[in-house]
Amino acid sequence: MVLRAMITVGQWLLVCCYLLSALVFWVGDGLPLELQLLFPFLPVMVGLSVLLWVGDAMLFQRGRWVNLAGVVLGVAVILLCYGLPSIPGLTQHNEGPVLRVLTWNAQQLGNDTAKVREAIELIREVDPDVLLLQEFGLYYKWPDVASVALDFSERTGLPHFDFTPHAGNIFGTACFSKLPISLIDNIFQLLSMTNEAKRYRIAWQGRTVNVVNAHLMSYNLFGQRNADEGLRLAEVLAARLDQAKELTTQPIDLLFGDLNAVPGDAVYQQLIAAHTDAFRGVITPTHHYFPARIDHCFHTESWEVVDAELMTDFPSDHKALMVELRPTD
């Protein structure tokens, strides 16, 4: 009886979390920003609901209605936040060339020459037209960031590039491209926290494409980085939301990067209002250790996704995201 009571209490707690998540999703403004932390854990909570439901049914031969209700409600909230996944084969695509973009948080390449070689081999194998990196750089080369970028450009076969982190930052965002870059625009660039967003005007197939590479503010729940910089959790969440709002004021065709935001939260909703998520409906985490999809690829209605893939082989704590896009006009 005690075990079954614990299962029931656990499921009720999860139901309350789902209802609170839905409230935060719909209302948002005026509620404590700390409640945004519900969204990264929604997939885990749904998994727990399923385990409690199955465990109750197997141990006691008849599951209580609250356990089934918890599963149903959890799935409903997931669909509310993540959207319906696309069904392969049902979408009709236009014909013509595709733009291949690879985005990846490189985690400073582990400051390891072996990981640099591994990453370069994988990049050459994927063969993107545009490569967008976050947390790019090598400690032992700093402050000579120019030689790091040039060497990486030559070894990947991507001749056009930009790696100009904030003075004093060891690493930052970077862009390497087969295609000419006619404009590099700093949207924002912070010291120490290495939060950056840069817009690149890229020439492709007779058109100009505005591509943004962004790394939004994060909060280390298990470390001292943010505490040392004097920022509380609510301040970091507010700053991240302000960064997302700033992005929406830019002329953007394609937006990529480590946004430290998950489907459903305020930052994601801010961006999805003006863009389409290339991985909409995908619950799979983009981080190897933190179970959340925090890396994203957004595009406007002028583009369609021909293919989108999460790549797990890259040497980092993040997975790489590869997308093929084609204009709709």
C-alpha cells in the first residue's frame, strides 16, 4: 500500500507540473521567470509518468486512473510545446539546389589537437556550404585567434570565414563558408559570458541570404560561473529573453545556434512567432548530458526543410545539427 501511495503521489506531482507548464506557456508574462525551468524537463517528466503508469499496472494488476491521466496530460503538454512531428514522405518539396548548413557548439574543441583533427574530418565528410560554430577557439592559441581561424578554414576547405570574438574572450561564435560573405554584423557580443549573435549576408544562387549564428546566455545550475559574475537565475533568464527579442528585430532568413532555450519556453516562443523550427516535433536532446533540445535551426516561410539531422559523432558535449534548405519562392 505504501508503494502504491508513493506512485500515486508522484503522478499527482507530475500532473501539477504539467498543468503549471501549460499555464506558463499560455500566460507567461507576469509569472516568475524561474518557472521557465519546467520546460527543459518535460520529456523526462513524461518518461517518469509512463514508468509510474506501467509500474502501477504491473505491480498491482490495475493502474489507477490518475496514472493514465498523467501520461495523457504529459503527452498533450509535450505536443503543445514541441508541435506535431512531420511525417516523412508526406511533404512535397520544390525542385532545385539546396543550401547545406551545419551548426555545432564545439565546446572549444576540448583544447585538444586530436579533437580538432576529428572535427575537421567529420566536417569535410558532411561537406556543408556554411558551417556555424559556437564556443569555437583554442586556449593554447589565444590571443592569436586569427591563426586559429585561418588554419581551420584551410583544413576544412571553407575559404570564407569570420572568427572575431570579443577582445578578452578565449572563444566565441564563428562562421566558415564555401560562399562569399558580403556583410558581417555584430548583433550583440558580451565579454566573459561569450554570448554572441552575428548576422552574415551570404551570396547563394543569385540571392542574398541573411544567416544568423547565435549563442544566447546560459546559466550553470551546477557551477559558480554565473554567481561569480553577480547574476541570479531570474536575471539570466530575463537577459536571454531580451537577446531573443533583439534577434526578432533583425532581417533574418535563417537563424542557427546554441540558444539555451527549449520548445515551450519564453525564448523559443519569441523566436517561433516569426520563424519555423526545422526540427519541430523532435524531442531528442541536442546535448549529450542535459536531456533537452537547446540547439536550434529556424527559418522563414521563404524556405523549406528538405532534410534535417542530429549528428552525434562530433567531439563535444553538444550534437551537431545538419539541415538542407531550399527556397520556396
